[in-house]
Amino acid sequence: MKLASAPQDRSAGRILAIASGKGGVGKTASAIGMAHAFSQMGERVLLVDGDLGMANIDVQLGLQPAADITSVLNGKVSLTDAVGPAFGGSQKRGGFDVISGRSGSGALANLAGPGLTKLASGVAALALSYDRAILDLAAGADRATVRLALTADDVVIVINDEPTSLTDAYAFVKTLRLHDDGAAPLVVVNNAPDMITAREAFGAFKKTCEAFLSFTPTLAGIVRRDVNVPAAIRNQTCVSVRAPACDAAKDLQALAGSLARGKEAA
């Protein structure tokens, strides 16, 4: 799915974009949880806040970065200079690197043209220094979000069982495939009250994609509803750090393992 401007031949630096049709489905918490899970597996991971309108990875992780994507796009620092460690430091298992956005700022929401191309190419180049780069995209399907999604090797769209989540996720997939008819986003059902409900939600989404897009999505994983997730967000940490044995942490670890192996959910 990478655009021509991004490096095409690389043995490292696989880029995973995390998207959602609407806000509030737990996309950013999922991206953070996956970054931690991949790191626990021994990968060197870079997590990039690609929400150019309302970035919040720094808030969810309690970070106070000296530089962020806004600084990069304003020409004040290089993309490499905006990299900082999350908890534990990037060299320790479970730790990973982060490029933060500008929390609460909508100034870059309409970034387009050369600036957006430069950012996408820069992330692709920087990803070569890591085993995996994770792009936490803005909710929805605006131009910048789709452009960054097309830079990725893999796209995961996070849904839940709410009808608005399913319809907005469909709109994202439709827009993405208008730009790349070979795009095949994977699906994660998040905040699932139970497995039956989660599979029913995925089934409804799959049926819609098949009927109107001639595309059969793959279920990458299910993350169960867990009180430890909002507790971790309130404490500005990752759920698998706060409660490593909880259901959500186990599901995120299983999801990372599935994605690393290229397998669909059982």
C-alpha cells in the first residue's frame, strides 16, 4: 500500500497504520497497547502520532516532549530530533520510541501537498531504523489520514459494535480503496462486551464490505472490554503496564502476535 515516494525495498521498518471511522472507539489506546506488545516481543518499535488535528498520544502516556510533529513541519527540528522514549526507554523490552503530535491543536488538520508528502516520506525513511513503525491516524477519512494510511504496509481499522462505528469504518475503507483498489485493511473489534457480540459486529461489517465494495475484510483480533483500560488512560500509561494479566492486555498481546505472523484471528 506504500506510495511511490516511500521506500519500496526494505527488510526492516514495516509500517502499521491504526485507523478508525469515528472517534471514541479506543484507537489510540489500542495503538499504544500494540506498540508495547510488539516491543515485549523483542521488536524495536516507533509509535507516531499521525492525528494532525487532535493528537493525544503524549497525554495518554504522560509525556512532555521537547519537540513534536508540529515542530518538524514548522522546520524547527528534524523528524529524528522529535523522537523520544516512552516509559522504560526504547532499549528495554516493553519500551518504545514515540513521535508526539501537538496535543489539543487543530492547526495541522488540513495539512496537504508538499508538507504532507514530506511527513509521509520522512516516517517511511525513519521506519528503516526500527522493526516496526506504528502510525496512530486521526479518526475519519480526511485527505491527510488517507494519505498517511497509503504510506503503510498494513492498515488496521478499529471498530466496536455501535452502528455509527460500523458505518464510519465502512466509509473509511471505501475512501481508502478509491485511492488504492488493492487496499485490504484488517479489522480489530475493540471494547467487546463478549465474543459473540464482537463476531456479530465484524460479520455485519464484513457483509457490507462484500456487498458494496466487493472486498472481504479479515478479522485480525478482538479486544475485550476491560475496566483496566480507562484506568490506565487516567493514569497516563499503557494497560499492559498497569495490569499485564488483564483481559485487554492479553488480547493486545495476542493481536500483536497475530499481526507479526500475518495470521487472521481464530
